[in-house]
Amino acid sequence: MNKLKAWLEEIDCEGELELITSDASLRKYYRLKSSMHSGIVMDASLEKDSIIPFIELEHRLYEAGVRVAKIFTYNKQEGFVFLEDLGSTHLIDVLNDDFELYYNKALETIMQMQTADTEGLALYDEAFLRLEMDLMPEWYLEKHLNQILSSEERERLDGVFEFIIKEVLSQPQGLFVHRDFHSRNIMFGCSDDLVVIDYQDAMVGAVTYDLVSLLRDVYVELDPYDVKSKALAFRDKKGLDVDDETFMRWFDIMGLQRHIKILGIFSRLSIRDGKDGYLNDIPLTLKYILEVASKYEETKALVGILKR
């Protein structure tokens, strides 16, 4: 904290710092309050290597026409960034105000993000898809629930994972993927435009990844009719020449991969990092997995394992 305050003095932005929140990473965010300056200070001093990717990705999104928080200045050596203050209203806070308007804007935002430059970004390839899903048996089943899979169960789970990977990679690839595009990572600008935050872990991957992150949000459950309607509306706006059944299969299986990963991540955040609040979001995540996995013959083994 002393280093952070010293840096703010160097850039003539002294003032009171109010802790807003820390996210699922090691970053912390403060609101700067002073008579002369206002803004958000991001303290990433525990993961300094994330600063340059964050700044580069902010530029890529800005160039693609995506509204992001303005970066006023930064200190990459110490891991500090001084950002535009967007207030405290997220999409999750206004779901009952104008669902159609905001979610249509969010769909447009995904399409804009998918035009962003992807050169040099890591690929959502077979190995990474598998690496993410392997977090679930390790952290959720073994460490959170104290359940050890039998060799037969592990073999069946591996078969499900292989099927999911094959299905995910069968859909259009090569697009900018935010990786966590949901109602807590969307805020509002001064003219009610949507502002994207928390994009520093972006990769290159499938067309439905950010779509399923938004519509099967692990923090809020949308009406199933709205989910399907918005998913197919996105397909139409993208101009994808694929039938309803195929596109919803893409959507379902991509969501299955993401939610399997999230079970592991939420458990790890609790066990390793002491962030137990994420355990409250496991039931909805698990519900999504069981509903989708029950629909497809190739994934029903996952249902049996999780229910056991």
C-alpha cells in the first residue's frame, strides 16, 4: 500500500483510497477520492506480468470499437494502473430494467470483440481445453468433496472430456475470446453504453464461448426461452449458415466445457485462496452441467459421476 500511495503522489493523484473489491485473481481495486482527481486504481503488484497484456488487450478492443475503461497511466514495474471510474453499476444490477435492450447490446459487443486482433494470443486448443476441465476432478471432486474416482469412473470421465473437446473444436474457431464475459464484467459508460472489463486473460477460440458465458451466466440464471432466443439471434446476426439444432449443440457443449472448468476454479478459490464466497455459485453451475449433460448420450456418464 505504501508503494501504491507513493506512486499516486508521483503522478499528482493523492487522495483517499477506498477498497472496492478484489476479483478472482490477486488484483485489488480502489476508488481514488480527492477534490482534484477521480479514478480507479488497480493494484496488480502480486502479478505484475499481467499489466502489459492488460494494456495491450485494452488497445486491441478499443481499436475493434469495443468500449473499455480508459487507461490514464500505469507503472508496469510496480503493477499499478490508473483507470477511468465507471461507477459501481454492473449488468447484473439492472437485469429487471430493460433486459432486451441490454442483452441485445451485449450480443453486439461480443460480435465487436470477435473482430479484435488476435495475433500472438494463446490458442484455446485441445490441450488447454483439457487442462481447464481437469481442474474439476482435482479441485471439486477430490479436494472439495473428498471423492476419489475409481479407475472406471476416471476412464468414463476422460471419454466425456474427449467428446467435449472434439465438439468444441468442430465449431468456427480463431476468434477473440474474452473468457469471462458475464453480468459482473459488464458496466456502463456515461451514455448508457456497455463497457467491458476484466479482459486480461483473453485467448483465441470458438465462436460460442463468450455467448455462453453471457447467457448461461454462473451468477444469474436467465429464462431458458430467452437463452435460446438470444443464442439463435446471435447466430443470425453473425450470418452463420448452420441450423438451430447444430448451433444449440455447439452452444451447449461449449457451455459444458466452461462450467466443468468453473466447478474446479470455484473450489480452488475457496481451498487455496480462502475466497469461500464463490462456493455459493456452485449450485447454479452444477445445475447447468447436469441439465446439458443429460441431453446428449455422449455426456450422460458425467451426470452419473456427479450425482454419485
